[in-house]
Amino acid sequence: MSGFATVDAYIARFPEDVQKILGKIRATIRRALPQATERISYGMPTYRLERDVIHFGAFKKHIGLYPPVRDPALVARIAKYSGEKGNLQFPLDEPIPYALIGDIAKSQAKPPPMKSKGPAKAGS
């Protein structure tokens, strides 16, 4: 799934029914992250705000959303869609939860938590 220069080109390669879903996901993310820039990264549509914030991609039986969601406020809502590696998988034969995708995009835009450097060492 690589070699696409634009999100339009990426979406155009799929059947019409999947194109419609991808277009709605794209619009949902753009509404949630109006300042984000759009590009292809890792072979998928990607939205960036000083760093890559969210990616989505179409597969044979589902739409994948990356990276893993770490917002505790969303845990219960995303549980049904959790994939093997922390990504989310929205089955193509079920309604796509666009409002949830918008909330995830907003959540992913928050700065990542600062990593603790551990306790200060004596004498430093």
C-alpha cells in the first residue's frame, strides 16, 4: 500500500463503497484537527501537528486507525475495536463510528506525556 503521492490517490484505489467510508473518515479527522497537515506516511493517510498524530488505512475487512489510543477517557469506547498491536480495527461490515474517530483524533493531538527521568541522583 505504498507509492501514493496524495490522500486522493490513496482513496481512489479502493472500491466505491470503501472510498465513501475513507472520504468520511478523512472529513471527520479534518474537522477534528483543522490545523493538521495531510500527507501519506507509512503508505497511509496521515495527519500531522508538529508530529504525526493519526493515520488510517483500508484493508480487506476493516479500516485501521493508528497509533494506539492512550487516552483513559476513551478506553471503554474503543475496547470493541482494539487490534492485536494496540491499533484500532473498524470492520467494514459494521457501521463506522465516525464520532468516535473524531474524538480519537482530538485526543491524539494532545501532547504526549512527559517521560519521567527518574529520581535525581545524589551529587548531581
